[in-house]
Amino acid sequence: MKKTLAASLAVASIAGALAVTPAHAQRGVAAGVAAGLIGGAIVGSAIANSPPPPPPGYYGGPAPAYYDAPPPAGCFWQQRRYWDGYEWNYRPVRVCY
């Protein structure tokens, strides 16, 4: 809170000083450079004092595969046709005898 108040007070005082001085070409460049440097310092300090980003989320690995285990003896995979209400589709089905 104190840093924010000090920064806003500094910006307000510089803006007030620039508004009161007469506009001459010789002083306008120096005032612009000074205002840019001070503004950059204020913004840079605000960025430097920001908290670090949160750690990345937990990656639990791939989803379990249901076809990893070998089928028991006497079973095999077969493509079976089924009607989904619109068209005929095929899906693998484990057939055991």
C-alpha cells in the first residue's frame, strides 16, 4: 500500500510540474524523456514485486486402457454391428465361449 501511494504521489507531482512549465521545444524533449524513465521505473518495480505464478497442475498420466489385459483363454475380440437409431455402426466386442 505504501509503495502504491508513493508511486501515485510521484506521478502526480511530475504531472503537475509538467503542466505548470511553459511549452518550449528545448525543455519538452527532456521532460518527455524524464517522464518516460520515471514511468518505466514505476511500472518495472510493480512487475518485479508481483507474486510468482502458481505451480503447474498435477498430471495424473494417461487414462486407463481397458484393452490392455490379455483376454482369458477361450475369448477373442470381434467386430459386432449395432444399430444406434440412425445407422449401422461397428464396435469391438469380447466374445467368450
